[in-house]
Amino acid sequence: MESLALLVSLIMIIMLVSGFLALLLTFRKTRAISNVTAKPMQRVVTLVLAGISLFIGFQILTQVNSLGGQIFGAIGVTTALIAFYRVFKK
């Protein structure tokens, strides 16, 4: 049972960290010189991290019956959706 709890906590940490990193990457400004290479790479990394957070968060949100699990899932989905919105509005 200890290994199951460890696995669940690792999955939750991956979801939360990837969501917040994706959101933080949308606030990062790039210089004009590095705009050609840095901006597309920043968007790709942001989309990958937000996709991971959205996928795991949606799974946790829909399949867990406890309120705490649903709140964590909602946080992951919300941060991912905000990151997607900020990437595609530019």
C-alpha cells in the first residue's frame, strides 16, 4: 500500500508542477534577438506541459470520488486551460 500511495503522490505532483510551469512560461518575456528560436520552443514546451496537466487533471477530476481529489484535479485542469488560452491568444 505504501508504493500505491507513493505512485499517487508522484502523479499528483507531476500534474500540479507541469500545470504551474506551463502557466509560468506564458508570463516569460523573450528578447527580440532570441524571438526567432525561443518563442516557438517556449510555446511547444508550454503546450506539452499543459497537455500533461490537462490529461492527468481531467482523469483525477472525473474518476475520484473524494472532494480533495476533485479539487486537485480542478486545479490541474484550470492551470492547463489558462496556459492554453494564453498561448493561443497571442
